[in-house]
Amino acid sequence: MKAKFDTLSATCSRETTRLYSTSFSLGILFFKKEVRDPIHAIYGFVRLADEIVDSFHDYPKSVLLAEFSTDCFKAIERGISINPVLNSFQQVVNKFNIDHTLITQFLNSMEMDLAEQTYTHEKYEEYIMGSAQVVGLMCLHVFTKGKKQEFDRLKIPAMKLGSAFQKVNFLRDLNADYEQLNRCYFPSVNLSSFSDLEKKAIEQDIITELEEALKGIRELPRSCRKGVYLAYVYYRQLLLKIARVPADRVMSERIRVSNSHKFWLMFDSLVRYKLNVL
């Protein structure tokens, strides 16, 4: 009977991904079948934690996050959880031997979002590592199927990709983070006087990370390479769109890539992939 619950758990993680991220959902479609559900499970887990700290304003966030963390590690230890998303996540952690330190680092970064922070360069790097780079490493455990040598070879590019994606998110959500959540992740930046020069420096940092990440994407197993490349293309296009607008506009609206443009990018990316011109 547990097989039905496992199917429900996988469905919940898949629907969580679909509901919250068109870009990742489309990218995952281009993974080999055996890779899709594990990546949905990882995304579902990180999305739920992020939702607690970003959206549950009328509830005790710190208590809920602590309970979520405790339940997560209990699920991993027991091999089951009555929370469907945690149940599918624990299966992935146990099957692919994902380092528990990565999970702890992620949850620590989520905890940082519970209180107002003044981000020094050190705190910024710590937050990026825990909120994004470790997620890339969790996915890499799945992609490399526990092959340590392959994991170690692709580790740095996976971290760069996670970091670049997160920094693009920071730019895209700059207005909402500042106005609604009173957050500014970028160190030494005063968003009340955010300038085009500061914006350009951030964008150049992201471009450098995307270039380094692309080298690793080219070396990924075929089971996932196409899907990761598609997600890379989406985020690169979003960054280019942000780069074309002034800083004051980024501070006043959320820049996005339309779904119709995403589908065009998907077609173009598949052509490039088939021609091996990544």
C-alpha cells in the first residue's frame, strides 16, 4: 500500500514545482524519466521552506521552520514522513546519499531570512552557499548517481550555476524583497539610492558565474544536460532583460520573461542542443 503513498508524494512534489516555477518545470521535462521525480522532490522541499519564511506572515515562522527542519531529519532517519513532500525528499536523500550537511546549510540560510540582516560580504557568501549552491549540489548527487569522481569534477560549476540563479532572483525580486520583506541581500548596496553602476557590477558578477557554469553543463550526463541547459538559457535571458532596463525600473517592477518567450527559447535551445552548439 505504501506504493500509493509514494506516488502521491511524488505527485505533490511535481505539482509544487509546476505551480511555483514554469522555468524549472519545463527544464525538468527534458530530463530522462528516472531523473525527473528526484529533482521535483528536491525543488518541493526547498520551495516549502522558502514559502514559510517568505509568505507565512500571520503565523509563527520561526516555530514552523524549526518544526519543518525537525520533521525533515526525522523523515530521513525513519525513511518515511506523513508530509508527502518530505516523504519524497527523504527518499532522494537516502537513495542518492545526499550529505546531510547540505540540508543543514540550506535550512540555516532560511533561518537567516527570519530576521533583518545587514549583509556583509561574508554573510552574503554564506547565504548564497546555503540557499542556492547546496541545492545545486543536491541535484548533482542525483545527476551523477553517487559517482564521487564525477561529482567532484562537476561540483564547482554546479555551485556557480546555483549562485547565478539565486543572484538573478535577487535582482528580479529586488522591489518585493525591499518593500515587502525589508531585505537587501547585496552587501554595500543602499537600495534607497540603487544606481545603474551598482546594478551593472552585480550583473557582471552573474555573467562570470554563468560562463563558468556553462562549462560544467556541457560535461553533465546526457540524462540531465538538456534540461539544465534549458534552465540556464531561461535565467540568462532574464538577466539580459534586466540588464536592458535602468536601476530605478528594477526597483519599481518585477522584470520577467513571458511564457510565450520561454517556449521560443525552449525551441531555440533544443536546436542548439541537437547541433551541439551550447
